[in-house]
Amino acid sequence: MLSQIPIDLKKVDKKNINKEILRLGMIAELDAVSLYEQLAAYTTSKKIKKVLLDIAREEKTHIAEFQTLLHEIDKEQVEENKKGKKKVNNLS
């Protein structure tokens, strides 16, 4: 689990700091989704499972919020996402 920031933000170029902050936010949210879904798979309580999966869904919304902001400031990321989507669509 992400309990510490995996990079030293003090060493990040100021022009890239917001991109790195958003990416770190996405990493944290992905980590949370994974944790909550794994815990939901283990619990025997339907109520706890329901709450965990609901929270995991909320974390997915947070990922999308971070990604939306990242796309506003990193056009290269937007283009690479388009390329990735095209590659996947061409696999069929």
C-alpha cells in the first residue's frame, strides 16, 4: 500500500509538479480500489462487502477526476491515451 510518496517531489521540476501530484493521486486511488476489492472478496458479511465495493466505486470516480485534470495540463498524456486505445481496439 502507498503510505509514503514514492518520489521526492522536491526534486521534480516546478513545471511538472502538478502532473506528478495528479499521478500520485491516481496511484493512491488505484491502490485503494485494489485494497477494498480484495477485502470485499474475503469478507463473509454481505453488508461489509456492499460497503467496501461502494467505496471502491467512489475511488474509481476519484481516479477519473485526477485523470481529467491531468489531461487538461498534459497534452502528451492525452495523445498517448488515444494511441493506447487505438492499439487495444485493433486487437480484435
